Amino acid sequence: MYRRTFCKAALSTAVAATLPGCGSKSKSGLGSPSTVVNAVSSSGGELSIEAAAVSELAESLDGRLLLQGDEGYATAKQVWNGMFDNKKPAMVVRCFSTDDVVKAINFGRERDLLLSVKCGGHSFPGKSTSDGGMMIDLSSMHSVDVDAQGKTMRADGGSLLGHLDVAATKHNLMTTTGIVSHTGTGGFTLGGGVGRTDRKMGLAIDNLVGATVVTAAGDVVRANETENADLFWGLRGGGGNFGIATEFVYRLHPFNPMVYGGNLSYAVNKDFLNFFAELHDTLPYEANIEPQLLPGLGDNGETLAVVGVTWCGDHVAGEKALAPMLAFPGLLSGKLAPLAYHDVQTGADGLLGHGKQYYLKSGFLNELSPGAIDVIVEFANRGVVNSWFQHMGGVTATVAPDATAFTHRSAAFNFGVMYIGEDPSQNDAKIAAVREYYKEMEPYMAGFYTNLNEESDQKTWGNYGPNYPRLVDLKKKYDPSNLFRLNANIRPS
């Protein structure tokens, strides 16, 4: 107890010491000390936050409050997409508990501070951070507990998907998680949660059985089918619009952590894409087939389709179901064999590592039509940017579009066009190339995955389809001032 009190007192002193002008008289002529932190309001206006209030918040936390210039600030503010890592929040609150989240929200709401929420910091459009706002960082809250007998898993809101994978597979159990292990659980889940097992197990939101949420009013509420059921509906696809989730409880499924699969390479042409489209229509739910169209991999620098194959079921049945992929005459290389699911789930962690330059446009395809195939082949031949498929359907498609806020239940694929780079000087040209490709694909798309895209308000609202009015009502109830706006935003009016 003494150590905790001492640490808080030391932190309070450190915060005061770093405030501009703290401890000296102001040159304003009024004789008052300059004891403020300059910040930005939710609407983008300038704010001056009083030093005493910042010190009081810092002292009250179980975690830490970091200001610009503090040791540890530069690391704490980092986000995954290097395009946005130059942003500088006025303060970062590293929360260690739900109570810390309550205090940070109350502080931000009372002062109309612009708030961002960081878990893994994987927001493609950079909405985990801001210039001049308060970043509420959950990354220190990452404990995960498995009830193997009850087949459920409880995870803190700052957990990463890798934490969930490791904890569940220890018990030969699994729930749907995404394709990069250092992605944050919170944003992934609240937007829907597409992964390698969704065809067999459903989306992450289809396996969510409950959540603990801190609302804009600072209230801590439970949301499940019987408690705050309206909020529970909205959390499943409505993103971070209604509060900050500090705990999730997931349903788990029996799972063999040794799956059947591998990577197979093909030339990108109409024959391959027509084969892939036909194969999708016949595959069992256990199959996840995801082509990544990568420029420059061919012997002559052409684009190749590197197809990630994961079968989460009986291996003998998988060999039989996936045999057409090995028999297809366009196969260039690769094999299928038993492999550890952990290796599959972490295989892209380096390619999609922190600090690179990322830009993405994506959308759902209900089918891979001849027109879409023509566009994909044309742009693959140009070899300028990557594109890829996430394989959907299966159990996900059996859920009614209005059963959760996520309405895109008929999607067969999520198709993305993406730039990954190391050199910021290339960003403008590569972003333009992504947008050109996406513009040609958009007529074949039916909405988009809100977890990934930066779109206009009108597109975002339309993307929720007939569920949107219900989401607006929830926003009015749980966040009437639109405190949580750095997201695929639903306005309360």
C-alpha cells in the first residue's frame, strides 16, 4: 500500500513538473502561473486543461498518465500504422483497471476532450490516436482466463488476438480471431471479427456472450442477452460507438490446434479466379481459402496468388475436400500438410508489422462475378499494389442480418486492395493506385468491413443498412454527445 501511494505521489509530482510554465509566474501580466496542458476538444477547438486537474487524475490512477516530453510517452503513443505515428496526443492514460477507464472518460467528457481508444492500435485509418486529444490506452489490461469445462473465455479489453489464441488452444478449444496476432481484441470484436474459423464458428460477435462496457456517462454496465440486451446487440458490429469495452466473454469450440493446410501459389488469370469462384461454392464450412495477390513474386516479376489454406476439421476429410486445389493445372508450387494453428496465425505478423506505411480500401463481394474477375486480372497485371480475399460465408451467413448490428451476412468474400511500404515518399502515388483499383471494384461490392475502412459519414451510415436507425437510437441513449467519435461513427442525430 505504501509503495502504491509513493508511486502515485511521485507521478503527480512528475506530471506537474512537465507542465508548461509550471512553478513560474506567467508573463501575461496577471501574475498567475502558466499551469495548463494545451489540448484539442472533440470538435477540434483549442483547450487549456488546468494542471491541478491533470495532477489529480494522475494521482488517482492505478495506471499512468503520460504527457508529451515524459519518459515513456513516445512508446505509449505508438500505433501500428506508421502513416499516423507522427500524431501527438496531449496525454496518454495507460489504464490498469476498469476504474482507470471510468476516470479517464469522466475527465475527458467533463472537459470535452477529443478521445481516442487504443488496444492493439491497429486502426488502418489511424483512429486509435489524435493530435492534441486524450489517448485511452488499454494495452496493459490483457489477462485472459479459460473455463474449459464451460467452454468460455474471459478476456480483458486490452488483450491481443494472440493472447486469446494461446489461451484457448492450450485446452484444445478456439473462438474466431483474426489473421495477425498483435491485433487488439476490442476493435476486432466490436466491428464484427472476420478470421480463419468464421465459416465454421461464426464471426467473433457470433461467439460473444457478454461484455463489460464503460459508457460515455462513466457508468460500468454488463451487456449480454439478458442484461442491457439493446447495447449487446449494438456492440456486435457497431464498433466503439457506445463505450469502451473492458472485458469480453466468448464461447469456445472444440478445436485441434494441428490443422491441415499450407500455402499454394498460382498465376493470376481468369482460369484461376474462375476455379476459385467455383470452389468456394462447393467447400465445406471447415475450409478457409484466402488468395493474396502479391506483385513481383513470379520468375519474371509478375503477380502471383499465394493462397493460404486452413482446414479446421478432420484431416482426412480435409485432404479429400481440398484435393482439387492440388490437381488444378495452374498450381505452381506449395503443398498441404498438418501444421500448427499457432504458426498459421502468426505467419503474417512480420509482413504486417508495426511502423510500416499502410493504406487500404476494401469491400464485401457476394460473389466473384466475371466483371470483378476482369478488374482483378487487369490490376494484377499492373503489379502496383497488393490485393487479397478473406473467405466468408458458412456459419456466418446463417445468422439473420438484423440479429446483430453487423448486417453483411450474405458476403462470400471481403476483398481488399492494400499498400504496404517502408518509404513515406511513396505514399501519395501508392494511395492513388489503391483508390484507382478500388474505384473499379466498387460496383461489384456490397458494403464494407467497418473495422478497416476510412469512409465518408454517408457511406458509413449506409453501410449499416436497415440496422442504422436502431444504432442511432442506441447512440442517443449511451453516447448522446458523441464523445466516442474516432471510429466508424454513428451520430446521435
